[in-house]
Amino acid sequence: MKLEFRRRGILFVVSAPSGAGKSTLLNALRPGADFVYSVSCTTRVPRPGEIDGEDYHFLSAEDFARKLAAAEFLESAEVHGNHYGTLRAVVSEQLAAGVDVLIDIDVQGARQIRGDARTDIRASIADIFIMPPSLDELRHRLVKRGTETPEQIEVRLTNAATEMEAWRDYRYTLVSGSVEEDLQKFRAIMRAERYLSRRMILA
Ligand code: 5GP
């Protein structure tokens, strides 16, 4: 008799201070991705080149507040003065269908998901913190990216120091190196998580 294993989807929760190399890594993972990237809602204004519905669902403050009041978010937080939230329905449907989902959220959002009332959501989590090699390197990467004003960069650096204190709450910590190194480490984490016995269901 052939053994047929199924499993529920894994919720890969990725957090990093802004500029730690997370976006570069996530973009590099996209081609041929064997997971779904969850598109967050935000009240932030789009950066040049960002596409509505692809990078984020860009919402007005009113629309965001309406969704929040209707409990449509799995988690939500204010980050760097803007609101961000993950749509619960999208994530839980994919997980139930056995599809892995990756969400890119801040440390406050990750904390909320770890405390979610639903045990199946909590059990699905594989959380990964991406650390910049140093605060100097973080500043360097933010300046090089050129998408923030000097004032915004200072806000992000101050927030980064606070966010970095949360690394111990994550199952994995990945110190960012080259894109290639980060990709290899991240893929190794994904691969191992997919073989966890406790995720398996013997049909
Ligand atoms: P950015 O504005 O640079 O795209 O994102 C700023 C921060 O917001 C990043 O740390 C990112 O992880 C976080 N973020 C993006 N989407 C969400 C979300 O849906 N929920 C939470 N809690 N944080 C988010």
C-alpha cells in the first residue's frame, strides 16, 4: 500500500528591520515560487514602480479602518506612521488548501499571529527574523535604496534598533549576507519546515 501524506500549508512569517535585505531576498524568491505571497493592505502611498494589488493593496485611511472594524485582518499594525494589515480570509483559505503562504510583516504583527485564537493558524507558523549584519550596513543600504527622505531614514533606523530586540521570539534568525547566501539559507529553512512530522496528515 502506498503511503499518502498530505499536509496543511505553512505560514512563513518574515520580519526584518527596513533595509535588512528582506525585499531583495523576497524578490529573488519569487521566480518559480512554491508558495503564495500574501499581499498586505496599507495606507502608505505607493513608491514609484509599486503596483496596486501586487505590492500592496493601497487603501485610504477610511477603507482601512472599515476593514479593521469588520475584523478582516489576521493582524494589523502601525509601522513608521502608516497602517498595514494582512487579510485573514486569503491566508486561511490557502493554508486549508495545503498551500504555503509567505507574509512580510513587522514584529508587532508577528506577535499578534503567535497569539491568534485559532490553533490551526498558530500551528502553521514558521517565523524567520532577518538581521542586518550591522546598523552601519543598514544605514548604508537605506541611503543606497534612495526611496526615503533623510528624516524617514532616521525614523526607520530608530525603529530598527527596537525591532531587532524581538529576534529571539522567532524560530529562525538569518543574518543577512549576499543575496545568494540569504537565498540558500532561506530555502533550507523552507525545505526543513516542509518535512516536519507534526505537519503531516496520513491519508
Ligand atoms: P514598507 O513600507 O517598507 O513596504 O514596509 C514597512 C514595514 O511594514 C516592513 O517592516 C513590513 O514588514 C511591514 N509590513 C508590511 N505589510 C505588513 C502587514 O500586513 N502587517 C504588518 N504588521 N506589517 C507589515
